[in-house]
Amino acid sequence: MKRSQIHCVLFHACLCQYFGAGYQTRAAEEGLIRPNLPYQADRRDPILHDVDFSVVVTPPYHCKLLRVWLPLPQNDFAQEIADSRLTTFPEKVEPKIGTESTYGNKFAYFEFANPQGAQVIRHRFTARVSELRWNLEPSKVTSVDQWPASFDPYLRPQPVSDQEAFSKTLAEIAPKSADPAGDFFGAMSWIDRNLTYDHVNASLQADADHAFTERRGHCSDYHGLCATMGRALGHPTRVTYGLALVPKNSPSHCKMEAFLPPCGWVSFDVSETQKLIKKIHENGEPSDGEKNILVQAARRRLKRGFRENSWLLLTKGTDYDLAPKSSQRVRVVRTIYAEADGEPLPEPDPANIHERKFAWMTVHKYTSDKPFRLPFKDFTTLEHSGER
């Protein structure tokens, strides 16, 4: 989108804040309320990352057909992808590139016939990633009486086994649902109070039922539940998976986005904010007063919408058919999806200290053009980013 077009979109979005439902109808007609609306955020501080990402897939003995889908990052308002190179070893396989129809996720698809041992898929590319800040003002979020049909995939809540308890929780979070932003932020606050981060007792599948039942999980469980609560309250949401472009055992990390007019899609990271606040409390250096200031700054940054420039978006959404189709629909794709003779290979979690067997493992190296701090690891970033 050209800069002039972006300014036009922002202008219309601002008008929507002040003219209410009548203008909202016209905005919908003009295409400002649509799932593929570009991010309406303040973009700053781009970092150029040189990415060298490989996955080592080990099929079962005597496997006849190994199929692998590797998500490909795409260009958008926050990231620019260039110099993409795909290779395989030891067998040389040319991938087919396809885009699934529900959310527009793009995949490189590989078929290994009668693979002899592990196969390596390597993807090298550059990614210029910018920090995004939405500066969301809750009082200016507008409600939508009737979402266009194109939002249907973003409005279907995942079933929760104890529906009675779930409905009761929603009623406590939003007793009147008169405040479009308030009920959504109420759901985020409930998750922050009631969930404990846990890599061992986790679903790996953005499973709202697991999170609500167990009250534990990792980032995908936090955001899967938050997305389902948001949908149940009438807000389009989506889980977004990507790569944390820093050295770590498990490179994948997810966030959650909600479509909140007039800001469009806004990114939130509930789990990392919770972990950051825990780190602030456990740090022995700041005084209690200083800790309180930092905690409030972290929560304010969360609610205003924020995405760091060291996280690369790969996939959006949940429950969709791959391209080309796999033997079953996927819940999410974190790093790859793989099948051996039509059977899905188990999803690994290298961050789980009790797990020792993996059907695949990632190998990754990232080199940036300048040093940077990690907003969810280094709480001093809150002191120098206008959050205090």
C-alpha cells in the first residue's frame, strides 16, 4: 500500500471514532472493515535480520512418503522479506508453493519418496522487521452490529468442554457487554490472573479448552483461550504464529490479534507480558514504588497494542486446510507440519525439559544489522519507550 493510501485509510479510521454507527456502515462499504485490512499502527525502528532456518525431519523406518509443509513469511506493513532460498539435503526436492484459502497463509510443500533417513529443509532469507505500536485508546473502540461474512472464520469460538463454567466466566467478565474494549480487556485480565505459564502441561495447539480446564499452558494456550473468549464476546480474533529472531531452544512464539475498529487488527502478547511482570517483581534492584511503575507500564503497553521488531510473522489463524491439502485440517502450524504415509508426525516442544524424542528439530541462526534489546526480557525497555 502506498503512503498516500495509508494516510487515507488512517483518516477514515479517525472519522469513524467520532461519527459512530452511521459512518461505520459507510466504512464497511468502503472496505475499511475487512479481514485483509493492513495494520493501522505506528511503524518504527526497523531491523534487518539475516535468517538461516533449517528443520531436520526424521521419518519412521521404511516410510514410503514423507510430506512436509514449511510456512513462508510474507511481506506486509510490518515486515519485508527478500532473497528467499529453499534447499534440501541429502535428497534434492523442489518444493511446490501454495497459499491456503482461509487466512492466506503461504507454504513450501515438499514430498520425499522412500526417504532414507533424516531429511533437512533449509530456508535462508532476509527480513526487515519494524516495531508496531497501535496506541489504542479503549474509549474510542467502536462496536459493530453486524460483521461482514468475510469475518466468519474469526468469530467462531473453539468449543470448551465445560460450557456452563465458561459461560459463567464470560458473564463475570462482561456482565453487560456495553463497553467494546472493556469486555475484551476484561478477558485478557482474567487470563493473566488465572493462567500459569507451563511448558510441560501445554497443548502446543492454541487449545482454549486445555487452557480453561487446566489453567496452565504456554503462549498458544494463553492466546487460544483469549481468542475464543474474544470471539464469544463478539470480537473477531486470530492466533498468529511466528519466529522469535533470537537464540532459543524453541524458535516459535505466538501472539493474538483482535479486530478493534477503528484500529483494525491489533496485536497483543498476554503470556510474555505476564512473564515480564513476574520478572519485575522478582528483581531485587528496583524499589517497590519503581516496580509498581514498571508493572503499570507493561500493562499499559499490552493494552495499547504492541509488536516487537525481533518477531517474524509466519501464519495467521486456526483450523484450516493446508495447500496442498494434508490428511487432516491443522489447528496451527508453528514451524512445520509433517506427515509420514498419511499420519501426522508428533509436534515437538524442545522447551519441555521432560521431552527427549523428536520427529523433527529446528536449527536456526539469526544475524541482525544492529544490536537491539528484547522488550519482553529487558524490563528497562519500559523506561525508554514512553511507557512511564
